[in-house]
Amino acid sequence: MAKRVSADRWIFGSVVLLVFLGLIMVFSASAVMASERFGSAYSFLFRQFAWALAGFLAMLILMNVDHQKLKHPALVFGLLGITAFLLVAVFFLDRTHNVHRWVRLGPLSFQPSELAKPALILFLAYFLESRTKSLTDLRNTLLPALAPAALFFALIAAQPDLGTALMCLAIASAVLFVAGFRLRYFGYALLPLIPALYFLVWRVPWRKERILAFFDPFSDPQGRGFHTIQSLIAVGTGGVSGAGLMEGKQKLFYLPEPQTDFIFAVISEEFGLIGSIFIVVLFLIFCLRGFRVALRAKDPFARLLAVGITAMIGIQAFFNISVVLALLPTKGIPLPFLSYGGSSLLIMLASVGVLLNISKQVE
Amino acid sequence: MEPKSSASSSAKKTPNQNRRIYGLIAFLFLWSCLIAVRLFSLQVVRYGEFTQRAARQQQRTVEVSPRRGMIYDRNGHELAMTISVDSVFAVPSEIPDQANAADLIAGVLQTDPREVLARIQSSRNFAWIARKLDATASQRIRGLNLKGIYFQKESKRYYPKSELAAQVLGFVGLDDEGLGGIEKKFDDTLRGRPGKMLVSVDARQRSLGRVEKQPEPGSNIVLTLDEKIQYIAERELERAMQETQSEAGTVVVQDPQTGEILALASHPTFNPNVFHTASPQLLKNRAVSDIYEPGSTFKIVTVAAALQENLAKPEEMIDCQNGSITIFGHRIRDHKPFGVLSVSQIIQQSSDVGAIKLALRLGESRFDQYIRAFGFGSQTGVELPGETRGMAKPANRWTKSSIGSIAMGQEVGVSSVQLASMVSAIANDGVYTPPRIVAGMVAPRTTPTPQAVVFKPAEQRRVISPLTAVQLKKMLEDTVLFGTGKKAILDGYTSAGKTGTAQKVDTKTGRYSTWAHIASFAGFAPVNNPAVTVYVSLDSPRGVHHGGDVAAPLFGRITQQVLAYLNVPHDADVRHSRYLQLRAAAKNADLSEGSPDRLSDTVEFYGDLTADAGPVPALSTSANSSKPTPNEQERAKVIAASFTPEQKTQPRSVDPPMPSAETSAAPAAANGTVILDSEGGRVAPAFLGKSVRSAMVAAQQAGIEIDVIGSGVAREQAPAPGQTIPPGGRVTVRFSR
């Protein structure tokens, strides 16, 4: 029987620590650029701090709202609908640089693609719980389960933000995998994905450049390999103990987006191997505890929800770090909790709130 | 992990789902391991590679000159110092209007604006605009308040005493490289290690700030020179050069006991602060790099060798054959027809014939040995660049007549420093001490306290015995008193020395010049316990050109002032008046010496010289013999009459001797070494300041007995110097350290 225990302290602790470190590193990475661009070195820090406060508020609220209440069709489909609407709306609202990613509300800006991930997770957990008996039913289970994921993938990839789009797929895959889908279904799913990726990657020049740069960054160090090399230099110069906080040089316009996608490179440069491993270990602790929550969850809904949230954060974190370390080709995926970016941080923390609530009710 | 169909589907918790969760955990764990391995590889294994890459793109290195070490004199007075001056550089990417900035700066610097603009445009992140500006210019550029224009402190060499010891100190170029003198010889020591200014640049090649790696300052060098003595030497040399209209001149002042050079002057000179305006000829240190025939001063070597080898005694009479000798077909005439002279008189009167006869007694190889023992033919090792070895052919390369030429200082080439060191060996009781000009080094930013500088004496060697040295000292003193060196008589001090007059080689004709001479005087004072050796040479004086006429007074003026400056106690007070009388007599004396006759008319020896000797002259010249004019001969007779040894005791005097108790001593040999016989008894010589050994030698010479108490340096004596010793009495001398 389900019993009530206190929320998982390891998850809570590691997340608070990561957000705190994130604030420091956002400041370190952005101070020079911010003072140059906005006249204040604290510009990015203050915004991130505001978002973190909002995020923690959301986390605390959701932590204390029974997650079973989320199991409501109006909420689940409402969220899907709003996300789909916003993802379509950005094509008309945001015309900056031919990239349609942001919804702006006054001083606030919001990335609907961030909302797509929890919306998908919630939907899959809700939908699959009711279909646990008919997982092999292609028409009534698999296709309906995949439909929102495919829609979001298409909309986000069209922004264009292939990284987040693929991330949505990866999260959905993780949930479907744990839900018990046959492995060969994943094989089938990959078949149409390969030509899709071929067209999305190989036929889009800048993506192709990135892939080429990934395989041999030093072939064109000033061109397509530049970002990869700069990232590696940042990490490499960190050595064992790092240059020290604020002492990194690579963030000074060598690294692209040092406060967002490449914040891990700044951490590596300023805190070295010790700091980098520490961050990886924090994420690993979070994931292990998150999956422990899933293992102990009292029903499939809670389990899949926990798996989805944990996988979302874990995969995104390791993917981001792998990009920084040139283990994966460059994709614009932020590092959860650490990267600058309000919508991402808010949603991640809200998701953690749900995860913590699940951890309170174990079997 | 093919999932089984969910048989237990009704269960809320399925083992299948749990297995898959573990699968996800394993996947993420392996992924994190891969990340950790990659981190280790990048941050530990390939750390160096990436650090280099980062430095290459992030830093632009600019060298910052280190603070060059100071050069001090022996008392810690600055002779060369380094001052901080501003250099101006631009970070061009920060300059909004480069053309305007160039115009403004060029206005201050009074240069072409296009030149300044070209410098600015030469780089995006760093460009020197002007190096080592003076204070006003840098202040005015500061006043312009230009964006992107910065100042960097750099060091500039400054010689506060301007021309003083210019050739010794040398000078430095714009990049602080030593280009002459001590600056060149000890460049590595003085220079220090350059620092670096790392200009960090961001990816847009804009400067992000500068990190300075402090340069390591160079060590300081302490010279043996004494600023005051150097000043005296240079002032007097300059004056003498004006009076005699000489082309050049050198002065060496040396401590005979330690070999330390107290002053080394070379004129004409230059101001090292603005060395680039000086002609190259002025920059070289004549006293160490110029080589010339010494002439009669070299007879000291001839006589020293003969005495040391017991081939002659000071009083031994040598037939000077009426001033004429034929050696291997060459006839040599003395400047005066001397009859029979004692060895001592040969030195006093500078008889060529006498010197040749003594050299012949020595033989070539023994003579050669002594020449080398006195340091000729090899570098003395004085710490200055461009030192000449001089020219002393080995005996097996001498021609038959060489021995005669060399005996009187021809066919041999010396530098001023070599000659001074030879004389110092005589003054130092026969011990040769190589000359030194660097006392030591002190660490950067350390003031040269006596503790910091170790004046360590160089390796000494005995060349002649103390007895021979004492005999020579007396001869040289007599030369000043009675011979060719009368104009070197000092007030209140005994002095000793030898004149020299040598023909120069006319570089145009390749022959010995008939009018260009090098007049020199080598001596020391006080005679008993020499404080300084002073060597002076004047190149091509106009008119009177004999060493005794032009060089001896210069020696006198320098030595007089140096002894006073060094607080050397007078050793000749009591005979002061008599010196004045002798000096009055000396005014009328003809101090000519040296013969235009040459044993070797060729100047072939110059063929051996290094490039600094100037063009190599033709091999052979015709003999040039100029007979003394009747007038000169007449004067010579007067001199000979006045200064024959028999007449020593009765010098012609204008004024009678000053009556005093001390001067009851007969006006005999004014000689500090030998006590004076008087009617009533003997006068105690001054032992004060002498070592035990030299006091005993002096006493033995004087024929008195002394009681030695203690060891070290004589501090007290009874009876006091100048007082009469009772008949049969002894002198008690107390020594202490």
C-alpha cells in the first residue's frame, strides 16, 4: 500500500546545488559580455535569478500538489493543446533571424518548445497507464501515443530547433521504453527517421557543417570547427583544478553562447576536472534518485511520469555535456539548471516539483 | 531484453518495467563514465596541447625590458643608472579615430603623422608608438587623453656624470644591449631577464587587458674606479691636452698592491647619454685597446731584469761610449753624449746606450722572459672589452738588432694598462698584480655596501725580488729628483717614475713620424709605501713633446691631488722647501730624452697588430736621424753639469734651505727609503704604514736597526719620522693589524 514519506532529499539537494552553481556560472560566463551589451555585468544574473525564484516557487507548489491530480484529461490535453498552439504561434510571433522560437510577453520571453517536453511526458504517462494491457496494439496504442510526439517533433524541427525536437523524441522513447514497448518497434520507428534526418541534417548546409566539424574539427579551425575547437580549448585548459572562478578566457567571445549551451565548458575551464566531474556526479545522483522514485512509484502513471522527468533532465544534461566535449555534434541543447534560460529553468524546476511529489508516495 | 508480453498486466508494478528502468540507469551511467573518461583525456592528458592553443589565440606577447643593473664606483656612487621612462603604445582596435589620434601624437612628437598612423595600423591589438620618451613628451601625450593609447614604463640608461669614465662604462643601445665598455663586457649580468606584457585578446582580437610578467632586474656592478680620482684624472688630462695641443691621451691610476684601477681616463671622450652623436673613434677605450711603442718607460723592464739576474748593480758604472753604440750595423746615439754612467743614472738620464748594453748582458731569451713576466704580450685580463695583447714577439722571432730596440722600448707594443701594471709591480715590491676594474657584483636592488662587495685580489706573481724592487724604486725616485722626471716632483710627497717619448708611426707614410710622439710618464707615490701608480700618456703633443716636459707635470698634478684626496699622510714635509728648490732648478732643465735613432728602421712589428692599430704601414723606412741642435747640446751640458751624482749634494738653489731641526739632515739624496746622514746622527725614516717585511727591507737599506713589535702595519715608531736617532740607537716600530 502506498504510504507517505518525506520528499527525496537527494533530489532536492542536488537540484538546489545545481541551480545555485548555475547562477554563479551564468554570472561568470556572461559578466563581460553583459556589461558590454547591456551596460551591466549583472544583467544575465538578475534575470536568471528571477527565473530561479519563480522556478523554485513552482517547484514548491507542485511538490505539495498530489501528482494524481495531474491525471486529468482536461489538464493533459489542455497542456498538449496549448503547447501545439504556441508552437504554431511562434511562426507568426517571432521573426528574429528566421528562427521562430520565442514567445514574448513584455519583458518576459518564453520558449514553447520547453513546454513540449513535460506536456509530452504527462500525456504519455496518462495515456499509457490506461493502455498497459494493449501495448502491442499498433492502431489504438502506439500510433496515438506517438502522434503528439511526431507533431511536436515536426513543429520544433521547423523552428528550426532540431536539437530540442530530437530531445522530445528521446524523452518519448524513454517513456515508451519503460512502458514496455517491444524493442523492434523502436527499430521500425527509426526507419522513417533515417531519411528524415538525412534531409534535415545533410541537406541543410549549416547542420552538415556541424556534423563535419564534429568528425574533424581541426580541418577548419577558423570556420566550421571553430566552436568545437574553442569548446575543447576551454575544457582542456581547465586542467585538473581549473583557472579559478571568473578567470576563464574562453568565454570571452571564443565560446559561442558561453552562458547557455556552452556553460559546461566555462565550468570546466574555471574549475577543471574536479569541478566538471562534480557536476556530472550531481546529475548522476539526480538520475539515480529519480529512477529510484520511479521504481518505488505506486502506479504506472507516477512511474512513467518519474521516468519521463528524470530522463528529460538526465539525457539533456549528458547530451549537452557530450556536445561540449565534442562527443556529439553541436546541437542547441541547454544544460538543465545551469544554463541561462528562463523558460527552461522554470519548467525543469516545476518538473522536479512533480518528481518530488511522486517521491513522497511510495508503495 | 525483449519484453515479454505483459501477462501480469493487471499488476500496478511490473518487473518488466523495473528491468527497463535499470536499463535506463545503466545507459545513463555508462554515458557518464564515457564523459568522465573524455574529461580526463582532455583536461589531464591533452592539457598541455590545449594550454598552448589557448595561449596562441588569447595572448599577444610584448617584451618588457628589464631594469638594467647599476654601475657603481668603489664607494657606491652611481656611474650608470636606469631610470623609468614612458613608452607609448596603442591598442588600435580601441581607437575611434586613428587618423586624428595619429595627427595629435605626431604633433607632440614632431614627426610625420603618416608614420604614426602606419604604426597604429600595423596591428589590431598592440603597436608601439614611441619608445622611451622624455618626461615632457609623455606628459603631453597623456594630456591628449586619447582612447586606446597607453603607457608602459620602460627603463632607460642614464649616466648621471655624463662624460665621466665614458669609455670604461660604455653605453647601451635602444633595446638595452650593452655596446661598449663594462656595459658590453657584463651585458648578461647587467641586463637581467626581460619581462612580458601579455595582451589578452578576445575572439574579436580586441584587447581585454594586460598582464605583466615582471622583468627580472639585472645585477649591479661595482667598479674599482673611484669617482673622485676619475674626475681628477679626466680634468687634468683634458687640461694637459689643451696646453700641449695633444690629439689624445690616457691616464691610468692604479692601486699597486691590489691591481685595482682607480681611474682610467681616455681623451677625447664622449657623453654616453648621447653616444650616437660621437664618432666611433671616441668610443673605444684607448687605455686598453690602443697599442704603441712605449719608449723609455720600457727601460724599467730592461734594468729590472738586469738587476734581478745579478748582471748589474745599481752603482755599477757602465761606459756609455759618449752616447753612441753600434749594434749589428746600426748606430744608436744618445740624446746626450754620456760618458760613464751608473746603472741608476742610465735610468735617470734615460740613456739608450746604457740600456742596450744591459740588455745585451741579459741575452734574448732571459730578456724575453722578463718582458712576459711583467705582463707584456698578453692581455692583462682587465674586465673591459677589446683589450689588446700588445705586441711582444717571442725571442726566437727577434732580429739581431731587436734586443737593442726592445731595450729602449721600441719594436714592442704596449697598452697604457699594461705599462701601468708593470710599474705597479715595481711599486709593489716586485709582485705583479693583474689590473682589475670590476670589484664585484651585487644582487639587484641591493646597495653596494662594503659587505655586499668582496674586493678579492687577483692572482699575484712575483717578478723581481723585493731587494731589486727597492733598488729600482730608488732609481725611479732619483729620476724624478735628478733625472728626466723633475716635473713630477710633488709637494709633501716623495714620488718615483720614468719618462718616455716614443715616435708614432705615421699612418700615411708608414714611417716613424718625425714630429708625432707619444709622451708618457709612469710613476708612483709615495715611494716607500706607494698608494697609487699613475701612468699618463699624451698622443702627439705640439711643440715640446718629451715625456719629461709634458707628461711628468700631468703625472704630478694628478698624483698630488689623488694623494690628498686619499688622505695619504705626507712623507716629505720636512724637505718641502728643498723640493721647491729642485723644482725651480728643474724649470730650466732640458728634460729631453729618447733618441730618434732607431735600431730597427722598419716598422714591421706593426704588422702583427690587430686591426685597432690602424692601417698597416709599409715595411721599410729610411733611417731618420736628427742630430740634437747646438742649442740642445748646450743645454745638455748644463744639465749634465748640474745633475751629475757628484753634484747631488750641492744642488743649485735659489733659496737657502729652510732652517729647521729636521732639515739638519744634509740636503743629500731626497730619498724616502734611505735615511739621511747628518752631522749629528741619523734621521729616522718613516716606517709608518709599512708591512713588517717592507719596513725591515727599508731599514736594511738605510743601515739602521729596528725593533719589531707586533705584526701587520706599522702604527707607531720611536723616534718619530724625521727625528734624529742617537748614535748606535735603534728605531722601535710597533705593528698592528
